[in-house]
Amino acid sequence: MQLLAFREYPAIDAQTLVEFTGHERLFRGADGSFLLHMSSEGQPAAEERIVRLSVRDAIAWLNEEPDQYGSLWEIAEAVPAVATRAALRIF
């Protein structure tokens, strides 16, 4: 698996209005598939999420404007940190 791009951005939780930092990392597997790993930092309960992307979606993610960062958070699958690390190793 190869890390293609990553970004870090400030965000605000819509329910609690707590500021946190969002992290997104785009990986490409040996088979040409794409995986987006998203995580939050600075919240009482940090979260991690994963979503598989098509080539088109990966290109769109790479070209997102800063005000669109984090837009895939709601559709991504929430996973425990241990499962995330395992998924990234075998992806």
C-alpha cells in the first residue's frame, strides 16, 4: 500500500461546537484500489473512519477545495483504531 496524499484541517463538531483537527490520508493498494482513512484529533472521543474510493472519487478528493475537506466523513464506515491499523496493513 502506498500513501498518495494526506491533509490536516481545522474543524468544528456540529453538535458540541468543540474545535478539533481532522486528518485524511489517501492510500493506493497494489491492485489499484483506493482507500481513504479519516481520523479526528482533539475530541474527547477521537474517531477513525475508512471509505473505499473509485478512481473518479479519489481524483475528486485530491481536487477538493479547503471548504470541502471532511465531506466524506458522514458516508465513511466508523472503525475501531485496532481494526483500522489491520485494514491498512492488509489493504
